[in-house]
Amino acid sequence: MDRSVPPETGSDVAARDMIRRRLRSGIIDVAPILGFTVSLSLTHQVAVGLTVALTLGAVGCVLRLVRRESVWRTLGIVGVVGVGGALAASTGQATTFFAPSLVMHCVMAAATPVMLLLGWPPLGLAMGLLTGEKTAWRHCRVRRRAFTKGNLVMMAGSYVMLAIQLPLFLSGQAVALGAVETFGPLVMALSTLLGWRLYRRCVGTHRCVDSTPSTDTTRSLERTPS
């Protein structure tokens, strides 16, 4: 048995749930993009693709309402689809449909290294919200470094996606670009899982004095003997 990897904790369960929800949510979110891509490949008509994309976006909102889930993310996706559709309709170029999402990906890819350098890895922020710990983990140098290393894996996944998407966008290959875009949630879920596993391995058997929210937010979190 590898003693460097601690037994499963509540954080592991929260991480798995987050990845599962992210993947399920991602499938709903990419439905408009998939619909646009398939319609475009079959009909070669941008208008048909846009109609299908907006329809699937509306269906996604209704589905979330029925399941009593937040619709804000889906509404955001519909907004991105609407902006992309307006660009595609005005330019007549199907690839411009993907321009808004590519811009968002580029902004995130540029912002993540800055957040890592400042000691605010997004993976740590997400897990802090899920576990109720918020930002208490930042007081522990071991965990802060582990979250940073785990986030590097996620960042690598984003860069690989951009390295594939940008050439396709610049060369005008809309169908291929849409196909790659639909794999985005799967790539992000996988990179998040790998990032979390790396975090757990880096933390090992380390334990902080207090890793839960406290009224004394200035309490220092120190390493205790294993």
C-alpha cells in the first residue's frame, strides 16, 4: 500500500461529486454547440445551425428548471451562442460562431498563471467553496503548493485544447472546430480529476491544525506530526 496517499476523506467525495456534476452539466452546455456543428455539417447552412443551437439552449434551460437546478450557467451559454450566432450571421463565416467561447478560453488561460503566481489557484478556490472551507487552505503552505501543482495539470489541459482550436479557427474549419469544442467538458473533467489526484499525492499524510471554517479567520494552520 502506498502510504504517501492518505485514505479517502470528505474532500475526496466532494471532488468526485464536483467532477461528476461538471461533466453532466458540460453535456447539457455543449448541446447547442454539438447541434450547430452537426447541422452545419449536414446542411452547410449557418442559419439552420443557429436555429438548432438556440433551440437546444432553450431546451437545456427548461431541463435545468425541471430538475430544480440553477439555470444561470445555461443562460450564459445561450448568451454566448446568441453572440456567436450574431457574428456568424453578420460575417457569413461559420467559424465566427465559436469566437466568443474561444475568447473566454484565452482569457482564462491568461488569467490562471497570474492567479497561481499570486497564490490563488482556482482549484483551491473551487474546493474551498465545495467543502465550506473557503480560503482557509491558503494559510497552509503545503496545501497551497499542492493546489498550485494540481492546477498546473488543469492548465495544461486548457492549453492543449487551445493549441488545437486556434489553428482550426484561423484556417476556417468550422465543423472540426465544433467537434473539438464538444470534447471540452470531457477534457476539463479529466484534467480536474488528474489535478485533484496530484493534489492528494502532494499533500500525502499532511494534516493542518484546523482546516475548517472558524470564527477566528486569522488562526494559523500549522503542520502536525503524522
